[in-house]
Amino acid sequence: MDEEKRGDIARVAMLIGIAVGTAGAVSYAFDAIRAGETSAAISIALGYAAMTACAIVYGIRTHKVREWLTPGWGDVTRGFAFAFVLFVCAFAVVKLMTMNGSPRAAWMARLYLQLGDPKPLRQHQASVGVYIAIMATMEEIVWRGWAKSLLDDLIGTRWGWVAAAVLYALAHLPTLWALSDTTVGNNPLIVIAALGAGLVWSGMTRIFGRLAPAIVCHALAAAGARRVAFEDPSNPELHPTLPP
């Protein structure tokens, strides 16, 4: 077996490891028995911390880590602009899926129930903000840095960014069952969000050639979702499937 084939096998193995590691962390965190528990957030953070360490090692060995992490002029502005577009699109999709008392609103209700009581989040907003920033950075290093680079080497830069987004969405498939509802079945919200956001963040990395704009966009989008999560989950107008 020549060196190129061994390299491709190693790249595929690393991609499988990234997808399986993410799926495992997601499956554990979104299990209904851990709804509202801090252990859910900690488990995802620990999983991504381990993968980020591997990604940094890979980036150093391939001389790509500087390309990933070197900031550029206008990165924050680009991140804000793309985050605004992403949040508007996400809001429109959710409204479309849950409009006119649709039973699909149960998917959103199930997600809110998984987040648990929002009061602790309100009381520790600074800590939550730091957590979001760290998680956004780690996810971008792992997926838009490490995974995208592996896929660029395997199938080329033209489609590598798309494949990275698709794999990112597939890694979140456990939420289909973890957040399912007995009335409307499997819950696709997280998978759809992962695919849409993954395409945006992978596309940003391909266009700008570094991770900083995508990290800013990711953190702001997550912060926007957090603001939505601060709403009272018992509010029947937000969650029509829940009793008042």
C-alpha cells in the first residue's frame, strides 16, 4: 500500500472518529434523563475539548493551525453580518414549521423541556456567555478546521466544505430520537439547524480562509438561541402543546 492510500485511510479514520465522538457527546447530552442538568453541557464540552486537542496536534503537524487561527481585519464585522442572516433564517424556519397551531410545535416544546429551567441561565449569564464562546471556538476548530481540512484533502476544496456540513449534521442524528415526541415522531430541528448552520460556517471558512469569522458567527448565533431559551417554557403561546 502506497503512502497516499495510507494517508487517505488515516483521514477517513479521523473523520469517523470526529463524527462518532460528536454523536456520542450529543447522544449523552440530549438524553431525556439529563434534561436541564449541568452534566449535559459539561459532557459536550469535555468531548469537544478532547477532539480540539487532537485537531490542534493535527494542525501543527500539517502546518495548518496558523492558517485556521490567525485573525484578520473585518472578522468581527463579517461574523456579525452572517450571524444576523443565520438567525433571521432560523427564526423564519421555526415559524414556518410551527405556524397556525401546527402539531410540529411539539418539537420546539421538547427542545425547551430539554433545556430545563431558564432561571439558572439568567442568574449566570456571564458564565453562560464564556461557555458559548469556548464551545463555538472548539466546534469550529474541530469541524471547520480539522474535519474540513481532511475532506478538502480527500475530495477537493470545491466540495469539501459541503461534505463537512453534511457530516456535521449526520453527527447530530441522535437528537432525532432523543428529542422525539409521541405525537409527531422524530424531531429533526437540531439536524436541520446543524446542516444549515454548518453550510454557513463551512462556507465562511472557505471564503475567508480562516476560522475567526465563523467563530464569531457561531458564538453570536448560539447567544441568540440562548436568548430565546430564556423565555418561559411554560408559556402556552410559545409552546402550544404544553398545558397553561
